[in-house]
Amino acid sequence: MKQINVGLLGIGTVGGGTFNVLKRNQEEISRRAGYSIKITKVADRDIARAKEITAGAAEVTDDAFSVVSDPTIDVVVELIGGYTLAKDLVLKAIENGKHVVTANKALIALHGNEIFAAAQKKNVIVAYEAAVAGGIPIIKALREGLAANKVEWIAGIINGTTNFILTEMREKGLAFADVLGEAQRLGYAEADPTFDVEGIDAAHKLTIMSAIGFGIPMQFDKAYTEGITKLTAKDIRYAEELGYRVKLLGITKRTEDGVELRVHPTLIPEKRLIANVNGAMNAVVVKGDAVGPTLYYGAGAGAEPTASAVIADLVDVARMHNASVDQRVPYLAFQPEQIKPLAILPIEAISSAYYLRMRASDKPGVLADVTKILGDRQISIDAMMQKEPQDNETEADIIILTHITVEKNMNAAIAAIEALPAIVGSVTRLRMEELGK
Amino acid sequence: MKQINVGLLGIGTVGGGTFNVLKRNQEEISRRAGYSIKITKVADRDIARAKEITAGAAEVTDDAFSVVSDPTIDVVVELIGGYTLAKDLVLKAIENGKHVVTANKALIALHGNEIFAAAQKKNVIVAYEAAVAGGIPIIKALREGLAANKVEWIAGIINGTTNFILTEMREKGLAFADVLGEAQRLGYAEADPTFDVEGIDAAHKLTIMSAIGFGIPMQFDKAYTEGITKLTAKDIRYAEELGYRVKLLGITKRTEDGVELRVHPTLIPEKRLIANVNGAMNAVVVKGDAVGPTLYYGAGAGAEPTASAVIADLVDVARMHNASVDQRVPYLAFQPEQIKPLAILPIEAISSAYYLRMRASDKPGVLADVTKILGDRQISIDAMMQKEPQDNETEADIIILTHITVEKNMNAAIAAIEALPAIVGSVTRLRMEELGK
């Protein structure tokens, strides 16, 4: 059987998973691929660990550059992460005519345009299924499965750490900080959780899906990113009383004015399937004009789920390594010359429904003032909930759900509400999405 | 731009949808495909309607055989349905060196082995994404996206008509017959609903997924098929009280003894995502050894969702029409010479947990007798619910959930329970699936 030689850069969690799954399922995989896909060379700083995992089945080196320039290597799998060394290695591999498979969302979101341009020149494949939503074949669904559609919007739970935290906050009524600690102890959150909890990781993945969905270049720097660190158990509870779940969503929409590209905590009706995706799992909803809403669910991280995506890419590369450009699926789903920039809208220009929570002195007339402020700005109210003051309290929470308005309109309304003498402190604002038709 | 000429056989609901979506999204689709995909010839018995839909954009004929032998046609899209004429046309198209795209699950499930063998000889593509779960790209996920995995099981809600009926039965507490009438009025069920409500349509789709998942030939005649016509609103309600939803599932599993291939009403824990798929929607859960459980959800029928799948296949065909066999994804995911038959287990040999409902005289000792019968056969009880007799009744319902056992064991237990003097009538038995890890 024909063989494809793979050079693996990084044999940590995902690299180890990739090595193990390729070995365990080698018969099943080659029965499908028609190729024997073999990791023949591994680069890792930890040579001892690399030797232990590979157990003599592959050459081991601590010099990653020797792998990307090795003439016996057909495909380089980059699982190092980060933007600097990984970028150099990927570009060098491309320069040397190697195909590349990567799980590196940051690299693709920030440097994808440059990397794909380089790959196009050298006529090599760069595949990145594992970069978004781990084992869920969402890149394949978007690039190929939904190719008939004008994609209208994509919304996803694409960060397992934050979804685990939000699930625990809801189920146990705990504060963010308390759950974060637990998540760190369980290995669901990293020691420095910034990339996850501030929504940056989700924004990387969203940027990639947005580019593929709409045929636009990567514009990660234009993404709006708001994490979950300020989210309170109280808002999660109130949302639930109103029939909603709070999820950290990556949302990208094509509108007449441009493309929305935003990550933030979002209220979703509890009856939606995606509202019921719990724990560290991921799910992405894609709305196409022909197919309607479709949803893809699975493990978004972890050694073997991510390996599943890496190896699926390797099978595609094995089949298509000697195919012509016409025959290959374009890097960003659209033919390179058909990638057309669309403006990414600033957050002030997006349209959304809103959840507002404010704390008000228990005096008559407050509600009338608040509703007048909203009404004056053509913001209509969908639901309202006024909590009774607790014992010993003279203030109570008012929760308002609004219909859709433009964010800058809402900013003005919130400023006016906060200026009311009866309103104590600032207004908490969360965006809401129906995710229906 | 290069053009692919498509001959369309049948311009009814799905054919019309395919024509319209290709026209509406032609720019978006060709920006992706790099080809202009054009329906140049349409065959339909209803020439007037065909002319109205195509409005001069394609040649119209009532002679389908003239399309499959037309030298200007690159791909034939078969949307006629049925096994006889459709089979002749597809085989003729293949013989003439045309690639084929079909939405015909019955054709593939019954004659796929023969059709793929013929296609292999002529080196043409036969694509059938639209044959399973409408617009959900589940064939692509199974054939390509999950190629790294040993697939352990697949379970799906793959018939929208029955899922609509079950959803209405649960939400409104109605009987099957009443909801069927409503579904027929709304166009969700056909005048003769046998194929849907008896599970035959689901078994067609399941047979296809089973073949792709496990690398085995189509063996539709071995599928076990049990519909929803005997399901009562009472059992749906009892299941709900116990934390379960009842869905018509197609289930296929690889076991040490062979492959399970079965369609029947199934209790699923309500916390599972798939238990919350309602109305006419479809969803498929695939469990791979590396990726774990993944779920794919969307519209399983309808003009444009099905067209979405047909056109995705056309885009693949456009790219790969002149590729070599090595470069193409094999018909059934596995290389043709690697398709290895595995025995399909008869229903008596499958393993399942069970829901049992029996009606018992309100006398002491009945429960002891029933539990002894189960215990004697090593069937352990997971939960039990005894209903109080209603006013004027001397009999009450007993509901038992069991752990997993072999079906023939359960058959023997049920026969023994039915022979007890205190048990009135027959025992209702439904299978249960955890669909977890």
C-alpha cells in the first residue's frame, strides 16, 4: 500500500493522541484512505517523552526545522501552538513543498491570509479541521457540506472551558471565581485562563468560521471580544427564570451593512438545542438560506477528539496530495481570487436584543422613567420582571428584555438610565439571540 | 469559467428546490466550486410544470432516457424515487460514463452494492448525501470527517414524519391515529404513510449509514423494522415520568458477534440532546472511538434542505469529475476491496435495556412473581413504577425499566410474565438506549 510520511511537530496532549489513534486504528484508517499514513518523524523539546510515546516507531528529534526540511516527509502536522515558532515552521514547511495540517487556531486566525497565500504559490494543502471545535467536523461541513448555501449566520459554543464554567455556575449557583478554581483543579481550565475566559480563543475560532462562511479574509483584529469574568450567578438565575440560558457564544452574521463578528455571553431560549449543550462540550449552529439551521455537536478539545480531526485532515491530504488545484477544496472554502473583503461592523453597529438588569430604589415612577427612556429611542420591551426588595433592602432588581435594536442606541439608553437618580450603580447588559429561523 | 452540465431527472419538490437554489445562489456556489454548475436538461412526466419552473433556462423532455444518454451531460441528478425506473436510469447513466447524484435512499439501500460496482467499473462518481437526513451533511461527516475513528455505533432520528407525530403525541397527549390525521392535513405525512410510520424509510437510511460506518455491504433485508403505529400516549407519558423521551431511532452498532441494525421506538434519557429534537427535524449521533459522541442536526426533508445536499454533491462532483480513483472518497467510505461483510444480528440476538408495561390485578404477590421471573433470567431491574388503580378499576399498570440483557432472554421473560394469572393481556415492551459513552 502507498504510504504517506508524516512529520509531527509537538507530541504533547494532542500530538500524543494523534500518534496513538493513528497506531490503534491504522487498519481502519488505511481501509478508508487507501494509504498507510505513518508518523515517521517527531520533533519535541522533551525528547525523552517523545521516545516513550513513539516507542521506536518514529525518529525523534528536538530540532523541528529538521523535520520541515526532511525530503522524506510528505506532510507536516503542527501541534506546537502559539504564533511565532509555529508560524516560522509552517511557512518553512510550505516553502519546502510540504503539505501542512494544523490544530492552531491562533495561527490561522492571525496569519491565515499569509499562510494560505504562501501555500497557494507552492501548490500545497494547509488543513485545519482541528483548529475549530476539536473533533466536530465543522470546517468540512462549512467548506463542503453546506456549499450550496448563502450562509446567513453562524453561532457557536466553541470554548469548552467557559462552557464548563457556565454550566457549573448555573447548576450550582456558584460565582465565576469559585468555579474557575474548580475547573483549574479538574484540568478544564489552564493556570492562566485569560485566553479562554476572556473569549479570545473563541474569537480565533469564530474568525476562521466567519471567513469560510462568507468568503472573506481573516480579520481577527476586528472581532469584538467579551468574556465571562463579570458574569454573575444572579444574572444566570434571572435569565433562567425568563426561559433563557447564558452561553459564551461566538456569533458571526452577514448583514446589509457588513459582517458582525463578536464573542460575548449571550441569552438563548432554553428550548433551543444549543442552549442545552453543557459541560465542556462544543456545538455550532450554521444557518444557510437553503438548508435552514443545522447544528454540529461534540467534544471541542481533548487528546483523541482533536486527533480525530487532525487525522481526518491527513486522510484528505493523502488522497489529494497529488491532485490539481481545481480538484482541491479551496483553503477558505471560496476560490482564492473570490475572497472578497466585507467590512466587519464595530460593536456599536451590531443589532441585538438585550437583557438589562438594574438596581432601583423602591420608589414610584422609576419604571415609568426607564420605559420612557427606552421608548424614546424606539427600543421596545419584550418582557419585564421586577423583584421584590429583600428584607432590610430598599432597592430591588428590575430585569428588562428588549426587542432588537442597534447597540449604539442601547448604549445611549443605558447611559440615560444610569443617570436616573433612582438607579443605583450601573446597568448590567447582556445580548440575546433567538437562533431560530 | 468551466461549466458542469447537469441533467435533472424529476423536477418535483426536491427537483424544483434544486433548480431554484442553484439559480438563486449560482454566484456563491461558483465562487466556491470554481465551476459554473448548470442544469441544462430536465426530464419530467409533467412537461408543463417543468417548463414553468425552468422558464427557458433548460431543455425539457419527458424522456428521461434521452437525458442519461445525452453526450453533453456530465452529471445526472436522479430525483424520481422508487427502485425500478430510477435503477434503470442510474445504471444507464453510469454505463454512459455519467456521474450520478441521487437523493434516493431506497435505491441505495436496496441496490447500492450493484450500483457502486457498476460505477467503479466505469470510473464514475455516485454521490448520495441527500439520501440520508436531508440537508444534514451526515454522509460527508461519516465518510470523511470521522475517518480516523472506529465507529462504535450510530443512532438517529432519520424520519421527520414520525418525529413530528411523536412530538405531537407527547405535547398534546394524543393518540397515534389522531396525530397522523393532523400530520396528513399539514403535509407532514403522505396519504399512504406506511413507509414512514412502519420505519421502512428510516431503515433505508440506517442501512446506508451502517454500511459507511462499518465498511460493510448494504444489507437492508436484514434490518429489523418496527414502527410507531402501536405506540400509545400512555407509554409516552409513563416514559416521561421516568425521565425519558420516546423517539423512533435507527440504531446500528458493531458488537463482537456482529452488527445490530434496527429501527424501533426507543426510550432515551431526556437530558440527551437528541431526546430534545422535536417536530419534523432530524438528528444523528455518531460514536467514534477517538472523537466520542458527535451529533448532527437539521432539516431531514423539504425542497431546499434536500437541494442543499444534492448541490453539495454536485460541487464535489464538479471538482472531482476528472480525478483519479485514488483521489476520490470511496463510495462506501472504505476502499471497495476493503468492504468486508459482517453478520447482521437477528433481533433476538441484540442487547438492550427495556421498558415493560403490564396490567396486573391488584392482588398481593404479583410484583414478587414478576421480579422473580426477571431475576431467574439474570435481568436486573433499574426502576419500577406502580400506578394506583383508578376508581372503579381492579387492575393497575406496572412499569419496569431493566438493565441491558439479550432480547431472546427478554422474550422468554415476557412470555413467562404474560402467563401469570394476575397479568391481564400482553406486556408492552419498548427498548431503551443511553446514547452516552
